[in-house]
Amino acid sequence: MRKVIIAGNWKMYKTQAETQEFLQGFLDTITETADDREIVLCVPFTDLATLSRNLHGTRIQVGAQNVHWEEAGAYTGEISPPMLTELNVRYVVIGHSERRQYFGETDATVNLRLKAAQKHGLTPILCVGETKQQRDAGETEALIQQQLEQALVGVDQQRLVIAYEPIWAIGTGDTCESKEANRIIGLIRSQLTNPNVTIQYGGSVKPGNVDEIMAQPEIDGALVGGASLEPQDFARIVNYQ
Ligand code: 13P
């Protein structure tokens, strides 16, 4: 059985005060959510402690947005696995296209981060996906195959989540057509040694399109940016029908 995981990626949004405000609006909306759906919030590092404290006893899991491969060291601006696990962090987004695009993340560093996360008991959410230019040039399948091949060397597929996030669909309102997302996610699955890995779709998931996306047979969840910042919107997504 593949696990359904709906995760919010807050990116660089929300102070601690805003996090508390979000929770006040959100926690009451998920009391009826089906038990077999995992709900995760991947928040900025400064919000992790607040979230972890306030989520105690709730069913929401805490996630981070990056992790370094060393346990400690002279790596200004980075965060280590033990720093996250100490705060009850369970998931970590790795290789998001914004990290690749703006901060020089490569498939090789993604691979190091994946292995370090798993070594410390964190479940990585590995992001893959193509640019508009690569899609138009017919390179999508080969690019994703390459991203997976390089990122997954030595990675345990029993404790892994993958998110297919076409870059052209992120933050644009231009959602990937659900059948096409389903096709690419099927291709991703065919490349794995464990067919039960949860594979999410990400890119302009909204209250208005989540039902159709989640109805696709290969799609096991969503990685949600903008719409995860509003309690009512994220609640509707988590409670998709
Ligand atoms: P949006 O939902 O804002 O398009 O962002 C998707 C994303 O990048 C999640 O990681």
C-alpha cells in the first residue's frame, strides 16, 4: 500500500507569530481528515521549534526544507541532520528546483543530502522536474531519468518520498494537466526498485484542482507551495475528495 502524503512547502514565508496564527486557523479544520492521509508542513528553520511545540499530540508531521550531509562543521548557513531531529523533524525537502536554480544545488549534492537525511532517520522528499524549455525540447523524460539515476545512488527506497514538480508549473497557476502528471509519475515509478514509494505532484496545486489531481492512479499526494500558506486553502487540499 502506498501512503498518501499531503505536504505544504512554506518556502521563505511566515515568522513564528504568523506560524501560530496559521495553526489557530488550521488545526480545527483537520479533525475529520481521513486517518490514512499524512499531513506534513515543511517550514523555515526558525519556525521548526514553534511548530514542533504546538503540534505535539496532533497528527501533523514537521518537515524542513533542506539539510546538510555533515553532522557539524564549518558550513556557514547550513543545517545539520541532528539539529533537525532534535526538533522532532520527520521529513525534509531535498533538491527543490529553487535550491537547484538559485543556490547551485546539483544531483551530486542532492545525493549526499538524501543519504545523510536517511542515516539520521529523516524521510527525504526528493524533488525532480523539468523547465519549460526542456519540456518544449522533448527532454522531460531523459532529464528526469538522469535526475533520479544520479540522486538515488546508495539511497534506501524504503524510506523515500519523491515529488514531481515541473518547474514551469510552480507558482504560475499553470498546473500540469493531471493526466500528464500521472504519466510522468508512472515513468518515475517504473525507474524505482521499490514500486511503493509515495510520489507526489507539485506545481500550482489549489483547492480547485486537487480533487482531479488526487483522482489519478499514480499520484500519491501533493507538495503544495502558495496554497499551503492559507489555513482554509490548505485544509481544503488536505481534505480532497
Ligand atoms: P506552488 O504550489 O506555489 O506552485 O509551489 C509548488 C512548490 O514549489 C512546492 O514545493
